[in-house]
Amino acid sequence: MSEKAANGGVSQVNHGWRVTMAGLGINLALGVLYSWSIISGEIAKAGWSWSDSASARALPYSIACFVFCLIMVPAGRMQDKLSPKIVATTGGILVGIGMILASLWDATASNFGYVLGFGVIAGAGIGCGYASATPPSVKWFPKAKTGMIAGIVVSGFGLASLYAAPLSRWLATQYSLATMMMALGIGFLVVVVALAQLLKAPPAGYVPEGEVQAAPGAAGTMAKKEDFTPSEMLKTWQFYAVWFMYACGAGAGLMVISGCKGIVKGAGVAEAMAVAAVMGLAIGNGGGRVLAGMISDKLGRNRTMLLFFLLQAGTIVGLSMASTMEAAPAILLVGLATLVGANYGSNLALFPSVTKDYYGPKNFGMNYGLVFTAWGIGGLTLSMFAAKVKDGSITFLGEQWAGSYTFAFYTSAALLVLAAIMTFVIKAPHHQEQVAG
């Protein structure tokens, strides 16, 4: 890249766009996670002992989400301290090994092979790769572009279903479920490891072009604290508020994503339209990340979060009502799924941007890893909650809503409204520190 940035009077090449495109490509591979509803649908057809249980089919996906978010913390720390290239390479290897293991395991008797291979091992690999894509990308750019760059990088994760869903379905139909998992595992291992070699964080002291830095204060004076260590971040009330809001926004979206195909098919539409809903969700998921990031750079993070939280609450209520109609228009269900994806995707651009705004770029990898645990816990909790509601293990008002996702949908909508209210009080921490001599 030819763009330059000043650093103590020395010009440095800005590798920002190269790193951003590599991160986008890595996330396009790792986003196979969002095609789980297709994989789950194929498992349901397999006739295995656990195929008829929505909870059993949801478990590998839920475990993958949970492991993904837990690994983000140490992976974020390692990419800050070591190299995003090393951590992303590790992630690519783990994703490949995990999916290959799931393909080789005899799954007729239990879901253990999918839980271990896809849930634990591939989930850990996804966490390593994802943790290494966004931090080095946003560090190359000024604050005014944080939302846009974060949105572009993470959009790959959401857009992945555009190719992964039909590819997964074709491989499973033409060959077998085991062949599908094997082929995807080998392909993602090669792609992620190759693209990881292009990741690079800026050198110490790098100042992005267009970044305006405040003049350093005199020794002994007090100045606004820009960079927080993870332990310092955990002492601020804003971290816990941001964490809860993220859990609500991400959990609601992941709840729908995990069972999107089944939810739409349950409304009586054709298989092709159910797949179209998954693809529409992917388009919304990817596009919503870029759109939300760009809007937040102009409108502000809080106003953008308020907008998307309320829109998601309304969309999920609408999807719940449409999915229980006797003859819901297929195009309506596809449109609602697309909106769910767009609103969900907004979280993945907004919350890394908020983390960098509030706590600075220096420890961004680990700081966002800690914030990102909300994504995994929210996704695990609401996905499993929805599956148990569907199975009838959790009921409300007797049997009125048994056998559907209605109660889970309305619960998530209420949480989204609460998160929207919190945008009126959340603000960046204003801590002061003494300027060193």
C-alpha cells in the first residue's frame, strides 16, 4: 500500500487495506459457523439416534459459540503480545482438524464427535482466527474510520453463509454429510493459514494518517486516560453495561441463526425458500455490519445501538408472528430473516468500535476478547433456551406456546428493549492519570 503516515518525522508504509482484506477473507472462511442450520437440517435427515432432538442438534453449535468467545480472551492477548499472524495460523489449523475429526467420527449413536470436533476444536480455531482479524486492521486507521473498518472486516463472517450454505447443502446431497465436513475442513485450513500470513500490526508509535494527537502534558500534570489495561477496564462500570447490552443483541440474533431454516420451514414454506431465508440472513448479517459501522462513525455509537436494538426487537416479534401463521408468505419470512441478520450483524461492528473508543487501541485485542464473552454467553443461553422451549422442556402459560419458539422470541425482544434503554446512560469512562516525567 502506498498511503503514508507520520511517526516522529519518519514516513511509514500503511498496510491497513492489505490487512483489512486479509481479515475479511479469514472471516469469510470462519463464518461457516452461521451455516449450522443447514448442517443441522442434514443431521435431522440422517436418521441417527439423536437426529430428532432439537436440543441435541443445537449443542455442537452452542458449544462452538461458547468456546469461540472464551478463546477470544487469550487469543486477543496473544495477538497483542506476539503476532496476529501466528494466532490466526493456529486458528486455521484448529478449524480444519476439528471439522475433519467430526467427519470421521461415527455419529450414529451420539453427537459427541460433532460436539468435540465442531464445538470444541473448530470453535477454538474460530476464536483464534477471529481475534486476530479485527485488532490489527483497526489499528492502522484513525478513530474516525474505526466503525467502517471493523464493519468491513467482520462482514466476512456474516456473508460466509452466501457460499457456505449452498455449498454445504450441495456436498451433503451429492455425497454425504461426512464428505461435506471433510471438504470444508480441508478448504478452510488452507485458506485461513494462507491469509494469516498477510496479517500485521502497526509498529510501536505508529500514528495513522489524519489522526490528531493531543499535545503531551507537562510531567506531573493530569491528563485523560486513553489506554486501559484489561484489569483497569474490568474496574469500570461501563464494561458491565456494554457486556450486558452485547449479550442481549448478539444472543437474540444467534438464537434465530441457529434454527433459521427450521423456523422458516415450520411455517410451511418450500425447502428452497427456507435456504433462501438462510442466505438472506447472511446478506443482512454482512451488510448490517458495514452499514452500522459507517453510520456509527457519523451518528455516534449510542444512537446507532439504540436504532438497531429497537429494530431487532420489532423484527423478532414480527418473525414470531409470521412463523405461526397457517400460510405465511415466503417472501415475508425471507425479508424478516434478512432484517434479523442485519440487526444482529450491527453488534459485531458496533461493540469492537465501542471497546476501542472507551478503552484505547493498545490492549484492544484482549479488552475486546473480554467484551466478546458476552457474545458467546448470550448466544449459548438464548440458543439453548429457544431449543428447550421448542422441545417443550420450558413452557409458559401452560401449554399455550409449547412446540414453538414464541416464548423465546418474546423474551429476547424484551431484553433488546432493555438494552436500548441503557444506551441513554452508557458513556465512555473519564479517568485521569498523571503524566510521567
